[in-house]
Amino acid sequence: IVKHGYPLTVLEHPGNQPLDALKEAGVQTKTSAKNLAASCDVIILCVTGTPQVEAVLFGNDGVLEGLPPQAIVIDCSTAIPSSTERIAKAVEQAGGRFLDAPMTRTPKEAAEGRLNLLVGGDVTLFEECRPILACFAENISHAGAVGAGHRMKLLHNYVSLGFVALLSEAAACAQRSGIASDVFVDVLAKGGGGGAALERLRPYLANRDPSALRFAMANAKKDLGYYNAMANDTGAVNVIADAVLRTFDQGVEEGGDQALVLELVSLLTAREVPKNSS
């Protein structure tokens, strides 16, 4: 955002570190969300999930307490769509405007300013904000009305993480069955198992390098919980999604909150499951 010539103010917060390079570039800081909002025309949120979005907006010294008239709130977090719709109404009642614009891709693309954004909200407001969004995103899709961005993000992450879970379970079975990892990957890549998920898994299967997908299993569990909540809200079938959620839930129990998604292969390989008796 700064490199594209926009003035920027950020929140002084333990999660916003390090700030040295930003301060050297002329970025201003504020110590409360209220004061930050009061000084800005556009407020971009990027926090862990729905509880944190609601806290930073509605809490003491929160964004809504300092929101100027016609200011724009853009939520780039991953959140529950039903909460997003309530938040949008609260922002509008406070005199502001709202877009949900969750992100996909990895920290590598984030550092390069090449994220994907899935945007929900009024199309005119979307076009007004596009130049700012383009500062840090390569592909920007307008998904529909408010909440559609978060719905599309949950659909994306369910499919992406679901592929990883399925491949991890198959890879664990292959390893316990004596199938070499390079053979497993090669055969799938030439057939119906090829794709982004397999390519991200490839270096982990080859040499236990999880860097192709630096995404914590705890975040995967959170996102899949949000997906299942969305499916339940809409009356959609979520039998497979529930199984994927339980897979990551157990992965967090066994590997800890900081375990990365690709480490699921090792956890599943080591897990002892009783054999079915005949």
C-alpha cells in the first residue's frame, strides 16, 4: 500500500510485528483501533477469525467508536458469513460502508503483493476500492453481495484443505503399505490425483519439507469449522466436510497448534488404528 503511494496508519499491536521497516517508510501508528479508524478513510482488517473481527469492531476503543462518516471497512479475515452480514449492517448504521475481501494464497505471495481476493459487497463500492486492493492482490474476484466473499473463501478452503486431507490419508496408507513416495506422487500426478494440492505435498513426501504450505493445522481446523457452520446455516450436506474437520481436529490434538497442514501425513502414518475383525 505504501509502495503504491497511499498514506498508511497501522495499529501498534503484538500481532503487527515487526513495524520497523514500515515506520522507516513513513507509516504512522496508533495504539487503539478507535483512534486509528478516526484518522482513516479506509480501514482494512486482517485478523484470525470472527471473534477477533467482532472484538476489534465492537470492543471498547473499537473501530466503530471512531469511524468517520462514509469511511470504508474492508475485512480481509476469514469469518463466518452470518456474522459478516451483521457486521456490515452495524458499519452502515454507524455511517460507514463495508466490503468483505478474504485472501487466498500463501505468505510468499503475500510478501510479493500477489494475493487473491474474494470480495463481497456493493459492486460500485468494490470498483471504488479496487485500486487499493490491487496494491497487494494479483487476482481480485467480485463474488457477490456482502458475505459472498467470505462464503467463497470457505468454499475455497474446504476444497483446498479437503484435497490435502484426502491426499495425506492416502499417502499415509501408501507408506504403511510399502509404496515409495516418489512412485505415489508420480502415478497420481499423471492421473486423476494431479493438481495444486499434490504439488504442495510433493516436497514433504520427498524430504519432510513443509514449506510449500505454511498454514497451521489449527487455522485449518478453524476454517473447516466455519465451513461446517455455513453449511449448517444453509441446510447443505456436509458429511465429507465433517470428516475433514475431525481429521484436522485430531491432527491438532496430536501435533499441537503450531503443526503445519502438510505434517498431517506423518501424524496419520504414525497413528495406530485397530484392524477390522472378521
